[in-house]
Amino acid sequence: MDTKDQKHRGKIRFRLYILFWLTLLASATVAIFSKAIDISEYTRMADETRAMIDNETTKAARLELSREYYGSDAFVEKIAREQLDLVMPDEILFYNDAKS
């Protein structure tokens, strides 16, 4: 009888041992897939951030060009002529008073 009990207990231990390792393997697999999903999400976020940085860098370059233009003598002269009807001191302004 003892041998049957020992064999039965041995089978139960073996099954528990297998169950333990299968559970551990399943948990490790879930953890690895969870990390893989996290990594792919972080990669996507990093790509989006890089695209945003590139966009902002381009925008900053355009703004710098605009700042240089709006601070230039050419822009000041253009506004003075077109909006304020001013002329340079050595220029002569002619008006056409004839009405059509």
C-alpha cells in the first residue's frame, strides 16, 4: 500500500510541479508581450515627438526669416511708401490731378 501511495503522491507532485512551471511560463509570456506592447507604444510616441520637433524647427526657421525681413530697411521703406505715402528726401513726388 505504501508504494501505491508513494507513487500516487509522486504523480501529484509531478503534476503540481508541471502546473507550477506552466503557470510561471504563462506569466512570463504575458509579461513579455505586455512589455513588447509598451515598447511599441513608446516607439510610436517617440516618432510623433520627433515629427513635432521637426515641425517646430521648420516653424522657428520661418519665423526667424520673417523677423529678419520685418526688421530690415527694405520692409520699413515698403511700408513707408505704400501705407504712409512717404518718399525719400532726394525723390520728387508727382501727383496727377486730372480726373477721369
